[in-house]
Amino acid sequence: MDYVRSPDAAVTTRRPPVPVKIIVAGGFGVGKTTTVRSISEIAPLTTEAEMTEVSVGVDRTRSESLKTTTTVAMDFGCVTIDHSLKLYLFGTPGQDRFGFMWDDLINGALGALVVVDCSRLDDCFQAVDYFERAGLPFAVALNTFDGRLPYDITEVRWALAVNDRVPVVAFDARTRTSVRDALLVVLEKALDQVLHPAAPR
Amino acid sequence: MSEPIGRIPPYLRTPPAGAAPAPPPPPIHHDAGHAGGDQVRQRPFVLTSGRVNAVDREIEFETQVTLRPYDPRTGRVPLASLGPEMQAMVALCQEPTSVAEISARLRLHLGVTKILVADLRAAGYLDVHVADTMSPHSPELILRVMRGLRAIS
């Protein structure tokens, strides 16, 4: 089949890269955008999207939870992996009091990095819960804001009540190589989950 | 009630011969993100004539969008007859661009962006690469991403 090109078609249609994505989640102000900025090859961009909120921690006698839809701002960036593969990093907005359901976003994701501020551990419970239930591979990354961790990783793991199979690491969101290593932990977990699907989570 | 994929909205259909020419379009802002600070902000879904659900649910945040070469056999409405947001989208997609990036750069709600991108595909201006995804459960894919990340220093 041959195409007759008009002058209008002078544009070179370059084959687009195949996109893959990793979610960067966590409570408000834990360093999600810093994480994305450190490794992204473009300055983080912000898009507004719909998110389904599930109210939790509120007395509800009925079994169903209250769901509302809200528009939230989401930061993202990208890393070119090779000529045909591009990694996108999406920072999900921090919600303290609400659980979130963002099935649209995690659909097709390789995994998630849950960024945690050790002084506000409970901010990340919703994200950990959500990814656990969704079966998405994830790792917990403790952001060492001033270069040191106030607690032992074992203590934090205990406080978070995550099982032994969930990687918990310390990292510095401001440092590119540190963010790179944290993402590699997520991918190792993803690989493990793919290669050993029968293992209990 | 679902709309069939590929439906061309009325305002994008090729006008009948002899129809009145479209009014001159406002200038295109190639970087609309930094322009129009003095513009009145519309409610986001005004741009989609009130439609709130993308016809194609496969369009994701990271889905790549490219310009479709003009095919004289099918024809299409003149670029100038499209809304300024759509013209800006066409300009932006000279290079492969993700839906999220279009949304961010044109400061359009993501849901609005998905709908307008689908409209522009139906109108013959854009290719939306929904099929070009890889299973996140492929070990080869994960290893490739790991190799790419390790190269970062």
C-alpha cells in the first residue's frame, strides 16, 4: 500500500517509545516531587486528574465505604531507558485522611515506591494498604531528610507492619543515585513477583 | 450508553462544500502553558461539550500520541477550524508526546485531554498508540528498565 504524501505530511513521524511507569506514592510533603525531580530528565510537570477517594477512619455503621471523586494535582517526570523505552514516574498526591483508589493509574505499572517520612509513619498506611490489596509490587523508601535516619529500619518495618517480603530501604530523595537505587529495589521486587508468582505475599 | 469508538463529533466533521468559512482562529501558543495568564478560566469540561468520559478507556496517562500524516483519500477538516486547544495539541505532537504531558503543557484537565485526543484521532490528526504497551509482568521488560536505570550516574 503506498501513500501519496502531501506537503502537509512533511513531518517525520518518529516511532514513539513504549511507555512504562512506576508510581511514587506517600503522604503529603514526604518528598514525592523531590524524588521525581531528582531522576527525571525533564522538570516535573503537573497534571490535574480525577481520583476516587474512599473515606476511612470515620465511624460508619454500614459496610460500604463512602466514595467521592475529586480532582487532584499530580506531578510526573520521565527517564529515557533506551531508544524504544521510556519510564514515567507518577507522584500520587498525598492524602492523610483518605484512602485512595486509583486503578486507572496503577493499571500497567511496573511497581510503586512508597516514600515515607519517619516522623509521620501513619501518612503512608493508605498507600501500603492499597498496593498490597492491588497486588502491585512495591518497596518502602524512608526519606532521610537530613542525611540520617532517626530509627532503625527494623523498627520502622515493625511499626509499618509490612511483611518480610516487602523491601524497606533508606534513601535521600534529593540525590539522583539514591533515587535510582530505590527504584531498582522496586524493580527487583517486581521481578521477584513475576518469577515467583505463587509465593504468598 | 457508550459511544462507538471513532465517532467524529459534529464540530469536527468535514463541512459541506460551500459552507461558510470558519472564523479566523486565535493565534496558536506553542507553549500555551505559559500563555493566557489573562484568560478567564473555563470550567474544564466546557471544552468537551460536557462529555466527561473518554470514549476509549485504553488511553492511559503515559499513552504516546503522534501526528498522523495527512492522507488525501480520507481528508480532514482544516486545522484552522479546530479549537485553540486542539490546534495546540496538534502542534505539540510533532514529537511523540504522552497524554499526561499534553495535559500538563496545555494546562488541561487530564480527563479533558483524553477526550480531545480521542476526538483528534477520530478527525484524522493524531495517532494514539494504545496498543504499544508491554506487559508489566514480562521479566525481559523489567530487566531492560533495570539496565537503563543502572546506566544513570
